[in-house]
Amino acid sequence: MTSPKSTTAARKLGTKIPRNAAGGRGARLGPWPVVVFCLLIAAFSLLPLGFVLFATIDAGWETIVPLVFRARVGELLFNTVLLVVITVPLCVVIGVGGAWLVERTSLAGHKIWAVLLAAPLAIPAFVNSYAWISAIPTLGGIFGGVLISVLSYFPLVYIPVAAVLSRLDPALEQSAASLGLGPWQVFFRVVLPQLRLATAGGALLVSLHLLAEYGAFAMITFDTFTTAIYDQFRSTFNGAAANMLASVLVVFCLLLLLAESRSRGSARYARVGGGVQSSPNRWTLGGFQLPSQIALVAVSVLALGVPLWHVGRWLIAGGSEIWVGGPLLEALIQTLGYGLAGAVLTTVLAFPLAYLVIRHPGPFSKVLEAVNYISSSMPGIVVALALVTITIHNIPAIYQTSVVLVAAYALLFMPRALVNLRAGLAQAPRELDEAAQALGKPPLLAFIKVTLRLSAPAAAGGAALVFLGIVNELTATLLLAPNGTRTLATQFWARSSEIDYVGAAPYALLMILLSAPMTYLLFVQSKKAAGQ
């Protein structure tokens, strides 16, 4: 809504306020160039879902029944459901418990533990699998899948929950304690309900990662929908069986999105009223100090120590020769190139939608945003299959080119940029833009000098998180990369698949080193976002 002061100033200066800035009809949807651009992005985002629907309808009921209702699909469904049902609760327990210990107790070294519990996110799940296979060559089955998944993905719950805990007003906890409730009662009856949104969101991210993961499960020969789709694609090149498995997987993803949306409900937890928020009291652990430390050490050793130890072990075994032989430098350069190109493109594409959501909120912008999140929640294998099919049949000139690969990255990782851009634009009030226009600046120049400048740090943070995703992306890159493409992830996969663990170690280390600062940035950004 336009500030009365800025509108008055504009009228005194004789400057005409654009109708959409003053609250006219244009304010309902937004500037038409931005709206058209966002509609095109939404259409682009719907390509994977459209592919799945078209493939299902085109196959016909006669083909669907024998391909979907068969024993193999039942086995994959059982494995996938069991994996999600076991892994997600474990991630929630570790994530929420670790966040509470770090943020709300007298845990010794809590600042160090705060970073260590987020650090496993810097290690790709398939590198974790590689390390555990090095330690236990017979590892496999549901136990192996759950072990690697929990150690790889519990930070997805820990990071948002810790961010919310660090910003929660402790007044309710203090009131509950003054009424005689003990620490555990306060936690379960007062704190935990306020963590529902963050916990549900983290659990959804864990679930979607489990559905999308290929390399970690393929390495331990644990069959899920994603591993089966990839194997089917490689054997029959986009046959009907792969498409039907993809359809089942997409239905699973949509059900998870619906379940998460319902779990959030309509409740909101916010502090209303004046005054300064008090500092939280840290509960004294007392006799639980040592068990808490032991538990956190165990989690860190399993999630960080084992992968780092075995990567280091193979590096030492290989000696200096593994750094000079093979396309290591080429893979690093291509990874950086694809990462930068994908991060820039994704951030540019996400900016108009973020602008529309913040500056022109309403049902229209919410639908466009939801379309993006639904499409981007689909596994990389489905996105890759969609782009392969579309380019082969409609745009063969760009099939298996860098253009398609970067487009896939944009589809997969746009929410990472969108979330950060929304936060940045929310900190750049419209009134500042209007005031600049009232002082004689053209609308475009005012936007560049005010809004774009204030949101630049958030855009950089979003681009960094997209870069992190691209560095560790494996499945879509394997299917879409042009001939001769070498990234750190694909080269690591090629060597580890051949049981050349020594040759794979340098690629694993470089991926971890590239991911570590981005993971720390994600941790910092999440705490800032929780404070808004």
C-alpha cells in the first residue's frame, strides 16, 4: 500500500504516481510485463508435471495396468514407503533434539555444536554412501538406506528448527515455568507446538530428498523408484515402463506435499505487542550434560567423521599421483561453470516471481508461487526424463546440450533462489521506491538504485544456495549432460561405480570443500529469515 507521506510528497512535486503503485487495478496482478514473464516461468515449471500426465494418458489403460499393478512396483513402493516412514521420524528426533540442546540448554560448547550439526549437509549423500561402503562393504538393504539417509539429511530438520528456536520469544516458556512446569513439560507443551511449521517443512524436504536420491541407494544396491527409473531408462531409453514408474513417483511427491500442507494447518505463532523480546533462559542440563555430549559426539562421528576419515584414507592411499592424473581440473572448471551459469539463470528467473509475491500479494501470485514449488519438488530423474522427451520430439537441435542441462538446474533449484529473494524484497519497502520516483527518478532507475540494491545480498545468498545444489546434483546431470561433460559429481560416480575408490576420493573432497561455505551460508541465512 502506498505511503501517505510519499504520495503527498509526489503531489506537491507534481509527479504522477503510477496507478499500480497507488493501489489501482494494476496493483491486483502487478505490471503486465512482470505478469507475462511469470506466466511463462510457470508454464516452464509445469513441463515435468505435464510430461508425466501426457505420458500416462498417451500410454492408455491397457498399458498402465500391467506396468503399474505388478509385483516389481509393489516392491519399490514398499521399499520407498518404509524408507520414508523410518527415516523421517529419526531425522525429526535428531534435528529437533539437537536444535533444542544447542539453542535452549546449558550445553557446553553450544556454539561449536550449532555449526557441527549443520555441517553434514555439505557432504553429498552419495559420498556418504561411498564412505560407508568403504567401512562396511556388505552394507545394503533398508538398514543401509536408513543409516545413510538419516546421517545425510537430518540437518534439513535441524537448521530450520534451530533458526526458529533462536528467535522464539521465551515469555511463554517463562510463564509456564513459573506455573510449576518442568523443563520437559515446557518443551512438549509450549515449545514443540511452536516448532510445528519448521519441523513439517524440514520433514517434507527430507521426504522429497529420499524420493529423489539415486547415487546413495544405487551404491548400496537398495532399490527405490528413482534407481529403478534410471535403470529402466538406460536399458530401454525412455520406454513406457520408466514413464509409468515416474508417474507413480510423482503421485507420491504430490501426496507428501498435501500431507505437509495439512500438517501446517492454519495456526500461526507470532509475538504481538510492544516491548523488547527477553533473552531466553537456558535450561540447566545437570546430570544430562554428559549423555548429551556423548549423543552429539556419536552423531557427528557417524555423519562427519566416517566420510571425512575414509575420503582422507583413500587420498593417502593414492598419493600425489591421483591429483595429476585424470580430468580433475577439467571437472572442477566445468562444475564451476555450470554452477555459476545455473545460479545466475535461476536467480534471474526467480526475481520477477519474488517481486510479484512481495509487491502484489494475492491469489494470483500465490498460485504462481505454488506451481513453482510443486514442479520443483519433483525428483531430478523425472525432470530429466521430461526434458529428454520434449527436446527429442520438439526441439532436437538442443537435445543433450548445455542449454537443456542448465534449464534442468533452474527447474530443480528455483525455490532456493525464490525464498531468499522474497526475504530480500520484503526488506526493501515499496515506499522507498515511490519516494525516489517522487523526487524525479524514472521508475526503472528508481527500481535499480533502491529495490535492486537493497535486495542484492539476498539474491547473492539465493544464488549461492543454487550453486550448492548444482555442485552436488548427479541424476539429471548423468541423463542430460552433453557428451564429453565432466563434473565433479559425474566423475566421482564413474570412478566409484568401477570400485576405483582411490580415484574417486579427490572428486569427493573437492565437492565437500565447495559445499562447506555454502552450507554455512544456508545456516546463517535461515537464522536471519527466522527473525523477520
